[in-house]
Amino acid sequence: MFTVYENLLPKHIFDNLHDRLCDEPGWKFDNKSDKSKENEYGLTFWYKELKDDELFAKTLFEKICEITDKKFTLLRVYANGQTYGLSGDLHFDDSRPDAYTFLYYTNPRWLLQWGGSTIFAEIPNPVQNKLTLPTMKGDISKANVEHFLPKPNTGLLYKSNVTHAGLEPTRHCKELRITVSYKLLLE
């Protein structure tokens, strides 16, 4: 369901990345995984737009194209922030067959007991339209589910029509779980 890419940035750049994301202004507490009208009371978590940040919108985007050996158009790039109790909803990003998502884990360290997995589900015969949850009416008992624990300086590439959710860290984690999400279209 996803491909893993490790050690995306050189150590000297990656080592300060998480602190830079946390310390710079621009965070808003208004992001939802599923922005459809049916989910107007869905779970909210932290969000930061990165389209004007050269490191993310240019340098890392070019690295993503290089390591995946794909030519993408960048549609959006932003950071998600989650703490204990701020889980994402199951959703998919884009139904177009040539749409991809690259999810980059920025925390400098991550402990197993902190949880915070990203889960992915392939659900047979889902009932869905553009932005509704396929899991609400699909047969979850037959779903193929995989998860990925946050791993520093690592990214995942997956088709944007795959159902997924970023789960919150456990009570043991005292840090902001930050992922940078790239919405991409294959050229």
C-alpha cells in the first residue's frame, strides 16, 4: 500500500528541522482529515501551510521526485501536528488515479511506546464519493490493514485514493508529532 524512503535529508539539515517547524509562526488549530460537509464536527488538529517554504516546496519536493523516479506536479505541501488525543479521521486524499501523497516524518526521535502510527486500509467494495469515508459503508471485516510507526527522516509514498489516518501519540509522548504532507499529481 505504501513505499518507504529512509534518510531523505542530510543529517545536518534534518537535525534542526523539527525545532524549526515548531518554533516558526504559522500553526493553526483548524485542520481536519475529512473536510466534507458530513464531517463538520470531525476531529481537529494542528496545521501549518508550507507552500512558500523553499526547503519543503522546492528542495525536499525535488528530492521526492528524484528518489521515487517520478515526475510530479506539487499541488500542496503542509505540516500536520498531533498530540495525545488529536487523532485523524480515516479518509483518502484524492480519487484521481494519478494522484499520490508523500508523507514525511520530521520528529528527530520516536519511541515505540509513543504510538502515533499512520494506518492504511484497503477496503473491498467501498461505498464512497469524492470526499466521504469509504470505511463507513464498506466491509471493514475483510479490509487489509497496515500501519507505519513514525520513523525520523523517513517518507512514505502512496496512491492518494488509499484510505488512511494519522493516529495520535499516546500519553507517554510529550512532543508534537509532525508530518509533512505532499499532495502530488503524476505528470
